[in-house]
Amino acid sequence: MDEFSLSNTSTFQKDVRDIKRAISVESSCRGTCVYVVSISNDYNKNKILFIPCYGSPITREVYDSVRDGFVIYASDFFDLGKIPVSYKIEIEGSEWMAEIPLPMSTIKRYLTDEQKAKFSLWRSKFNKDDYRFSTAQMTEVY
């Protein structure tokens, strides 16, 4: 192995430390549109679904630019609506920037009572042992 191999734990740990020091999380002036996706552990209960995109995609599902939406393989999805925040990461000393998807804990912090109630009702249809949940997110542009 060469001297730059990631198996060199000391070098890897230094790289991670330097990267973490150089990253900053900044708020963005746009909101985030969120869809929650239910994915069955039983492959046969999922199907190809299309989620319309009303902004710039953040998450990495398959994005169909012709139809302007996400193509996913799941059992169902729920339009959670818009939350008033979005965030981006930047690297110090670089022009690089990327919008970042929000974890559910952050999303829930901004939900209205109505959004919480509707989401709770939708999610109650799924047994937590049989389904897992993900999100499709986009930054609001219009």
C-alpha cells in the first residue's frame, strides 16, 4: 500500500478533523418543501411513484428533469408541505456550496399543528416494523 492509504488511521483522522473544521453550515433564504416516503420491507408492496418537484431537488432520489419530479420505488408518499428554513454547507477557502437535506428532527421543529396532525394520521396507516420512512426534499424557488 502507498503512504496515502486510508488504512493509515492517523492520516484519516487528521483529514476528518481538517474537513470538519473547514465546513460551515449556513442558513439559506429559501424554505424547504418536504415529502415523506414510506418504503415497505416487503418488496412486492412497493411500486414506482412520481413525486412532483416544486423547487430545486436536494435529496438524491432519481430526478426526472423532463417531468420535473422524483421517481421513487416505495409504497406511498405524503406531501408534508413547506417549512420556512433550508441550510447549505460551505467549505472555507472554496467557492463550493451545497444545499443539504434536513433530518426529520429538524423538519418536525418547524411543522405547524395542522401539518403534525395530518402527518400523524398518514403515518398511522403503516406498521413501524413493516415500513421505513425517508424524505424527498427540495428548496423552494417559487
